[in-house]
Amino acid sequence: MDIKVGSRVLCEWTDGKKYPGEIVQERDDTKKEFYVHYFGFNKRLDAWVTEEKLSIMPPDSEEKKNSILTRYNKRQREDLHPDRCEDLESGSLAQFEKEHEENTKVRNVDRIVLGRYEIKPWYYSPYLYKYPHIPTLYICEFCLKYMRHGATYRSHMKKCPYTRPVGKLIYRDKVDIPKVKTISVYEIMGSEHKLYCQNFCLLAKLFLDHKTLYYYVPPFKFYVLTEDSGKFSRIVGYFSKEIGNDEYNLACILTLPPYQQKGYGKFLIALSYELSKREKRIGTPERPLSDMGRISYKSYWTDTILQLIREKGNLSLKEITDETGIAPNDVMETLSSLNMVKYWKGQYIISIANNKAIEEHFKKKELKKQSMTEYQVKFNSTRLIHKSK
């Protein structure tokens, strides 16, 4: 297999699937390795891999590559420059994406004002692309309209007709948080509220390095979580889900920085699985996960699976999947990390010799909970008040 710098390859990812990429560099220290950049993914995910994980991408597979990366290539092309997407051929597309990647290396917004919070962004987001540097960006916390000047922002806030997200209320529950009466979730269709969802994606990109879709929102549902006080519902976070995608139950997830470490990430993950179970589907998030996303999911999977085993004893993989809605691969990955999977007679089996490890896990969890000063929200499936579309 003639693999060299510049070769287009299919490379095996950690989920066992193969994704298209390009060889950026090679090395031969103790073992020959290749540095792969995955098409459509953030450079942060570039990795050194051994030759056995690679296969040459056929030269006539450009069309196939686009179909494999429907979300990460075709939509990204439309997303980066909607008015030019029909004119971009595969060659110019590669150059265009390369230029875009280069242009997004530097954070362009120094700070945002979102309601009562001033927040320093983490990454570049294509707000006001004519302005390469924006000292302060003002964002309405209700309609998500953005503006450069404080006077304009203050004028807008006096007349903004919105006091909560658009869309349909599907969840509401009381919480024990100072000055907060309830938390709510609104389901928003990207096709019905395109501008709102586009603005939400721009806001999310400030805190998600891997996010590449900002404008192509019609195929997605958005589930927006809020804290409610009086007549105002303020945005906490959200997740999106691609309509008609039976493989994934979540496309993108974010808890805004002021609300992190309060349980909202796990809340959103739990909601995504509950919606999948009500549709009688098994769920898993789209890969790759961000660093923080992976930590949140691992914590959720571990707590959910061990709690089930704690209550019902040793279960089969199918029983765990059916009860939790968590995909088999995610169940196996979680139990493997806890040394609860063994290889016996040619197959992997779940093996729980005793409950000591489980009890130790929940003991540590309880000690951590006691040390927390912030109230931790919890998802309550009985509070879903409307069926999702």
C-alpha cells in the first residue's frame, strides 16, 4: 500500500468506523506512523495512526466521499458561503475550506454581553465577517439578535417582544435555585425558526471548537433549556438533533459557561435519551465528541448503567440497552473502562463478580456531591408535558 504525504485515505476512528482524511506527515521512529487530518473535522482531532488503520481512498470516490460526509462536507460548503455553494467544484471547495480553516484560527470576539453576563469566548465564530476583530458583541438573551454597539443593544432590550425562546414548551419542573422558579425546555424546528436557530449556532460556535454548521439549520430540531424567573426564561444551553437520522439522537450540545458544573449537561443528555426511548429507538451522539462532551457522556453512561445494575443485578447487553436506550457500543465501552467486560470462548461478556466497584463508584459520587456548593439539577422524565414532534 503506497501511502505518503498528500494521500487521501480512509482511516479507522475510535468508534470502529472509517472516515476520509489526508496524510499530513509521516514518521518512522520505532514504528512507521502517519499523521492524519480528517476531512471536515477540527484540526484538534488530527492524530498519529499506524498503517494498518489506513486504506487508500479510490481516486474516483469524490462523490462517495461527499455522501459519507453529508453533514461535514456538503452542508459545511453551503454553510461557509451559502451564496457560492452551487459554484464550488470539488477542487475549489478544498481550497475554500483550507482558506476558511486558516481564517478561523484566531478568536475574533473578545467578549460578549448576554443578559446579565459578560463572557469571554473560547473560539472563533463567524459573526459580522466583515469585521475581523470585535471587542464586544452584544447579544439579546431572548431573540439572540446580535449587535456591535451598547447603545443599540440597550435600545433593543427595551423593545424586544420576546421573553423566552421561540418554539413549543415540552418540559417544565421546579428547582431549588435562588431566584429561579422552574427550568424549561423548548423544542424549536430549524425549518420554522431559521434565523433564531442560525443565531443560536453562531453563539454556540464561540464555545465549541469542532462546530462547523452555522446556517444550514432546516434539517435539525433544537432543544433549548432555560432558567425561569417571573416572566423571563433565560437560555442555559441546548442540544440539536438531525430530523430523520435514526443512528444519532444528538448532533451538538452546549451548556453556556455561566451555567456549567450545575448538572445541566447531564440533564440535556438524559433528555435526548428519553426522547429516543419514547420513539422506541436506541441513541448515541454524533462523533467526534468534544473533550468536555466526552467527559459528560462518560459520566452519564457510567451513572446510568451502574445504577441499573445496582437495582436489577447482572444483566445482558441487550437488557441494559433496552432499559437505558444507550447504544450497545457505548455500553461496552463504559463497562470495559470499569473492567466489567471479559473475553471468554471467543466473545466478550459482561462480568460483574461483585458489587464492590459499583458501591465504591456511588460512594465517591456522594462525597463529590456533598462538596459541591451549587445546586445540581436533575432530569425528571415525568415532567415532559408534550410529546416531541
